[in-house]
Amino acid sequence: MVLRSFVVSVFGLAAASACAILSPVSARGDGWDPQGLAAFEAFAFSEGEKFQTDALLVIADGKTVIERYGRGYHSTMPHYGWSLAKSVSMAILGAAEADGFVRRDDAVSKWVPEAAGTAWDRIQLRHLVSMSSGSLWREGYETSPFDSHVVSALYRTAASRDFGLLPIRLGKFVAPPGERFNYASGDTNLMMRALRNALGTKYESFPWDRIFLPLGAKSFVMERDQSGTFVGSSYIVATARDFAKFGELFLAGGVANGKQILPKEWVA
């Protein structure tokens, strides 16, 4: 089979439930191995495994190859995307740069006054989007929840009041900016805090005006921390179909419905 551009949206949780095909599978004679697709679909929805799938959607060359739901989900029911939010936040920054609100080489302290006079002065927005700020950030979940910065940020009252400022409060670094990748929700949320100040009154509707509505993806919801900043690292909700539209945006070089939504250079 020739490998082509395609989008796969998969969502799942940990409990078992019955599954149902809600729409017919199409395009199976269009260069795909029917037995391979059937095996993949069966694996995704197999009962008794360590995972259970709520939604499986595969789109290739603009055609739906597989669309199947389980555990009571269906095509119009939104699902948490969790860290898919990070990719959406990155796209929001790209749109904001294209519109002249920010530059990727802006210092974090230009847009977050609380960072001024700290080690964050030397860190740029580009370092936040690539998670290379060099900050000491612990992303652990199940193994050490009481030692996890992200668990504190999402679920402990003090930090959740203003998730974006937590990395500045921690103030510890293990590498110079741009030198080391460290998966850090804190970097993404500090970036969203910077965008909030840079976009001003446009911040409230910017993700919808610039990305979601031009995509025709109306189901997207982005939750906020108590200060009103979008929790850009997680807490994003949409249908599998709308998440797939977002994926297709990147396959198409930032173009959707005939419009250049994101710059080709940013997508690249």
C-alpha cells in the first residue's frame, strides 16, 4: 500500500463497554487493504485490553476510511482531547504572529510583566511553543502525583487560580533556553498567558474567529483557569470529526475551505 496523507483521531478511556458502528465505512476499495483495516479497527475496539476506545476516525485524501464509536459516544458528541490542546495552542500563536500581535522571538517578559527581572527575561515565545524553555518542570501523573507540577496546576486551588504564572513562581532551570526539550504543560500555559495580554480584547474569541469557525469546527470548547486564561495544555473539547478537521489543516499546508488560515511557513 502506498502511504498517503491521512488523519487519525482516536479517543479512549479505561472502562469496557459495548461498541457500535454509527456510520458506514467507505473508501475501502481505494488503495487500502480491507483485511488490514478490519484488523486495526478490531484491535482498537477489542474488549478486555488495557485500553478502551470511545471514538476512532480515519480520514485519507478527504475521504472517511473508518468512523466508529463506543461507550455511548457518537459523531456529534464532544470528547476531551487533553494534550491535543497543545497543538491547538501552538496554532493560535501562529495565527497571532501572522496577524502582527506577537513575534516568536518576543521575550516572555514583554507580554507577562511578572516575568520581568527573572530568568524568564532570556526566554522567548519560540521556546515555549517548542517546550525548550529549560525550566525545571515535572509532568508526572500517576507515578508521583504529589510531586507533579501539572497535577498541582490543574487540581490544587492556589496554582489553578492562574496556571500560566506557575512556571514563573517555580523559577528553577536545568538548561539554557533552546538547548533541551522537556515536555512541559507549564510552557504552553505561560504562552497562553502571554497571548492573553498580547491579544487584549480579541483574546476571548480569537481561537474561534481565526481557526475553529474558518475550519467549520463549531464544537470546540477551551476551558480556562480561574484567572480567565485558556488552559492551553489540556481541557479542550470537540467531536472526533472536528479534531480531524484540525489535523487536515496541517496536511493542507494551513489551508481550509480555500482560505490560508495559518501561514505555510508556520505549518512547515
